[in-house]
Amino acid sequence: MGPEDINECFPIEQQQKYISRICEQITLTARQARCYLRLWAYLIVKQRKLGEHLKFPLTELPLPDGFVSCTLQEAATLFYCDQDQGSDRAAGMMLDKLRDRGLIQKKFDGNSLCIQILYQLKPPPSPQPVEVDAFHHSDAVFVAEVLSNLYSWLNSDTAAVKLKIVNVLRRWVKEYPKGMRVLRRCDNSKPVGFYLLYPTAEDCEKNFFLPPSKTLHLGSNAEIDPLQIAIPPDPDCCSVFVRSWKIDTPYQTTENVCRFLKDTQETLRQMQVDFPNLCDLYVMILHPVYSYESLAMALGFERIGSDSLSPSYWMYKPVNPFLDLDMEKVLSQLDF
């Protein structure tokens, strides 16, 4: 296996789980975490390919034994294999950042660069019992923490992103609270999941046929939202945008995902009372690494547009077929 095959032996879904997990333990951007975890997985494979048999795809990341050789060219391929750019120099700068954070050691053995992984991941916390509940004004700060990693690849100013999410959520809940729901811990009432079904005004429906980057709001610096919410009763509102749907990593179990999806169906049915002509359901996949791409596909959403400026794209499914889905059957195809 070469570095260009990293997404095959360490699938994107597994990468995302580990990205969320490591970012909860130490302060890293999602990009730094992704590069670090790919490097970690690659060094495991490279060290053991002539010895111990490895089972693919990798689901665990034990520490490699000592230093393992890795050239800058290999690192660049690892870090940027799914991007259009990324030089050996950029990879070297990323390795320096990881070294400065105390996550790796580097040395030269005379001919090549050797790297040792230093950080030992802590086991994930045991998830507490949860329930689905309405979004409250006071939930905004906790929800911003859950959502901020989704936008870190778009905007490196994490503090600004979180503040914007807090302010926007508190504005939206005043406009249409019915479409905002949380997965809430029973012991301390803290939200660990969130979704937002956004009834979209008819005049803004053209945005679903434009590149997604023109519609991004929460993770962008734009002050004006390109989408406007429809206010009930509005017989001209036909579209719902799943503007957010996220469960924090420790709580991404089949049971919790199923519960949250069933609640999503029930919320949509209630929205049909307010907007009797609802028929279109849109999802934006922000980035294959950071979004529920495999879940959306299992639910029957189909890709309808892409963006030459970003990895984002639109997916679509009619409302009524979504409401008819047997969620237990759908989720039996997936592994959380």
C-alpha cells in the first residue's frame, strides 16, 4: 500500500471519527488532525507490512514502535491525496507544526526522514442516556461547540465561527423554532446533537441550483444570509433545507442516529401542516470528510450539483419518500 491509498485502508468515515475524538482531547484544527491521523495510520501499515498481518480497513490506531521512515513526498501524498494542491514543502511545514505540538518526533537516519508518533489517544467517554428535545435559547453555545469542526476547513478563525453560530441560531429559533431539535443528555441537559430543518422562501429556491459555496453562511465571513426562511402559513414554500444535522462522536450510535432520524421525520410531518406544499428536501454535503455522506446516500439522497471552488455539493430527495423510510432497515446497512 502506498500513501495514495490511505483512504482505502483507513476510510474517510473512520478518519472522521478519530478527527472528532482527537479534537475533543487536544486543540487542533480539523486539517491538522486529519494529516496527523493519516500519518499515524500510514506508519502503522508501513512498519507492519513485512511482519504482522493487518486487517483492513483499520479501526484502531495503536502506537507504531519507535521511528518509521517517511519521506516528505510520502507525507505530501498522505496529506493532500484528495486535494488539487499540496507540495513537499507544505507537508514539511505541517510536520513541523505537529512536532511543535509534541505529537511527533522527527530525525534523519542519514538518508531519509524518520517519524515517531508520540500521542496516545484517551479512550472515548462512555455515552450517557439521551433524549430528543426542542432547541432552547440557552443551547446555542453547546451546539456551536458540536458544529464548529464542520466549518474549520472553511474558516480557521474558530472563535469567530462559534460566535457566529451562537448568534445565528438564536435568531433562527425566534423565526421558526419548530424546525430546530437537539439530542440532549439526560443527566445534565447538555445538547450532544442538533438538527435544523429550514423552510426556505420561494424567492431563494434558486440557490439550490447554484454552487453550494454561494449559499454557505455559518462557516463564512458573509454577513448576509443568502437564504431566507419561510414564515407559516406560506402555501408557496415547497423546499426544506437540512441546514444542519450532527451528533457528537461518542453519541453516534445506531440507536441514537435512528432516534434522531425518526424525530426528523416527525418534525417534517408537523411542518407540512404549516407549509402544505412542502415537497423538496435538500442537503448540502460540506466536505466528504466532515459530513454524513454515507448516511445521506443510504437514505436515498441523490447528488444534483457540485462546486468547482470547493468539495461541497447538493443532494436531493422528495419529502414524502423520506417520510416513508423505515429507519431501522436503512441503518442496518451502516456501521457507526
